Amino acid sequence: MGNMTKEELIAKLNDIEWEDFEVKEARSEVPKSIWETVSAFSNTAGGWLVFGVSKKGKGFIVNGVKNPEKIEQDFTNTLRSDKFNIKITPDCRKYDFPEGTILAFYIPISDKKPVYFNALANTFIRTASGDQRATKPEIDSMYRDQAFGTKDKELTKYSFDDLHKSTIESYKSFLRITNPGHRYNKLGDVELLEKLQVIKGGKVTIGGLLVFGKYDNIEDLLIDFRVDYFEIPGTSYSDAEVRFTYRISEEENLYQYFFSIMDRLSKKIELPFTMTSSGLATDNQPQLVAIREALVNLLMHSDYFSSMKPRIRVFTDRIEFMNPGRLPKDLASIMKEDFTQPRNPIIARAFRVLKLAESAGSGFEKMFSGWQGYYKNTPEVEGGLDFYKITFYTKRTAVKTVEKGGQKGGQKGGQKGGQKVSLTTRQAEVLHLIQDKPDITRKEMADSLEINESAIQKHIEKLKEKGVIERTGGDRGGHWKILIDEV
């Protein structure tokens, strides 16, 4: 994050692939174009701004800045002025080179987005290596993120009589079976829903309506309420004979969607013996636990007011869960801190009481350990400004091991018994694309694998870190070089 050393700065200047890095000549003053990048970094994933460096062809030239103290003061003062809608505090660094002084500023991602200058229309986001003006749906998504964990607690105009009674009865029956000792089993319908925070002061909450409501009432609130589930007979739409062989029909609410989707998913993964569609599983079925946690994660973390819809796609080699709405933190932090705050806490509580989701934490640990324990590969998580996606590969050979040659550069015919390098399925797919076309672009890779360019960049960085590939030349005219003996 904001701790770049001089050596890392030099490395970045020589690495054209970085997306969180922008250089400006800024010889004698702060460039006016910089504010778009400040907004983009604040709204997307943070990044470094470097003054005193200019681009020349495929490389960079260190020019230095004439008055570093004044430029630093002018820049930081503006970030804390009324020019921006919130105050921004960058991490400031100064590096001395023979050619002159370079200033580097780390702009952190903001926890209060959108971040813009002068007017809301000047809201920018970072895509690949450029800044783009955010669209109205993207800005709306940022505002909804400010209400993370509180939106589903808002009250609707509906009351108990407007809820789907058969869903309530099904919920109570399931609770008695799965958690017979729970104190909620002794409560009446209204008391139970009040304990679940489905009803507050006689009114149904948004989260409560989504779980227990009638379709028509939910439609009045959200417009086009659905959870999409598709089964595609191929590894992509392009190699499938038809677009899909099954699409789930409309259900009354999220509770009904859960059981309908679990019934389909339980038939798409390997199970040691027959399972019911309830999603219940013992420790001997970690793969089913992982998928169940992924489905509940989708339901409790989705932004239901987004124009995108929660979506599950089942291909012949993988299952994808796409959540509208970004994660509140990066995955590493969520895993390390056992993060417990879902976007929709009332929805989460309803499923946790039934023991259909991890009662503490986000469920990511059970997803990862459960899937790894059976399929021997790691689910992949990727995302953007307003979504994240979790992919589970359904072939047990998905983690590939390649041989890293003993000779320098990993040339063919390297020494036997070289270092083993393990790759995820997606990394192996990227590697094969590079093998087939060494000058392939990130956009071409993204189009081929049907993922975004930022995800491709992360896989490229991992391959470079593992010593599997290296870049020769620039974006234009350059190519990738494979440093392993076998692909």
C-alpha cells in the first residue's frame, strides 16, 4: 500500500503493467489533469501519483521537480481544501535521483465514496491504466455503499399481513428440524419475526421483505426482483450449443430462491452419497458446505438496488457466483480479521438462525477450506467497483504443477528436478494463452476468458512473482516470455 521504497519506485518505472501508478512531469507546478486521477484512485483501489517523471515512448524519463517543497504543499493543501467533497490525506514521499527530486503521493481508497472535485459530475474511476468519468449507476452504487450494513434495516410500508405465510411456516418447520433446541421455536409468528428484525414497530424491514415477502410487494420496492441461475452446456457461452439448458423460474422471495437453487447446485458437484436439497451437510461433505456458504454469501452481500442482479452460472468446469455490490474490504483483510459485517445483516441473520450459514465471520473460510479439501483447488475471487465474483472449479485436477527450469531463463532442456511451481486453474489458462500467442494483450486475454482486465492483471502479476513469465519490450511491440520447462 502506501510504503513504496526507492527500489520499488524504480521497478515501477520499468514496469508498464502497473495500474495503480500514474506519472506526471509536474516540472514547476501541480498539473491540472491530476485531479481526475486523485478522484479515480480514491474511488477505486488507491494508487501512487509520481511527480517529476515523464513518459517517452515505451519508457520513462526522470526530470525532477524544480521546487519540491512548494509543489508538495500546493498539492496536499488542495486535497484538504473545498475543491474535493471530502478531505484526502495522502502518504507523501520524496526521492533524490541524480536527475532531480521525485515526489510520490499515495492516494488511499476512500471509505466514503464517491470522491469528486468541484461537482458530482467530476467523479472518476480507474479502469486498466486510465481514468474514466463514472456513470450515474456507478455513482449511485457508491452512495449505497455508504449505507453498507444498514440499508436492509430500513422500514417499508408493509406489515405482517403482507408477508408470504407459507414461507413463514416453512421457515418455522425448518428451524424445528435443524435447530430443535433454539428458543425461537417457542415463539409465535409475529414474535419470531420481531426477533429476526423482520418486523420493527409493526412495519416490515427491507431485509425482512426480501426473505419473507410476496413477489409483487418486493417488485414494488425493487423493480425486477430476481436471482438469476443459469446452467450452460460448455466452458463458455461461445462453445455452448445453446445459451443455457436451464434457467430458474421466478420465486416469491430469497428464502424460496435459496432452496430452489441449492436443489440444482447439489446435483452439479461430486458428493459421496445422496443429499437432500436443504443444503445441510456433515463434515464429510466440505464441498457442499462451501457451495452452500457461497450461495448464502451471495444473498446476504448483494446490493439488491443495483441494476445488476445476483447471478449464479454453472458451466461444465466451474460454478460462478456474481454479487452486485463490492466487498467492504479486500479479501485478505476479510480472511485475516474474520470480518462479520454483511451488507444485509437481517438477511444474514435469517439464514444463520437456520444454521445455513457460518454464524461467525463471512463464510469465506468455509468456502475456501471446504472446496480445497475436496476438489484440491482454490476458489478465485475477483471484483470491480460495483461487484465481486467467486468461481469454484469443479474438476479435481484444477491445480496444475509446472516445472521451473534449472537454467537461467527456464529455457527448454533445463536441468531435471527443477523447482515445482503450482498454478491455479485461471493462472494456467492465462499461461496457455501466452504460450499460444506471446504478444497477446490483456484485453484479448480478458475477452477469451470472459473476465475483466484488472483480474487478468492480477493473474499476470502472480505468474511473474512465481518466476513463470517475464515481459520483453513494452505494450506495443513487446511480448511475453515463458520461463518454465513445461506448460
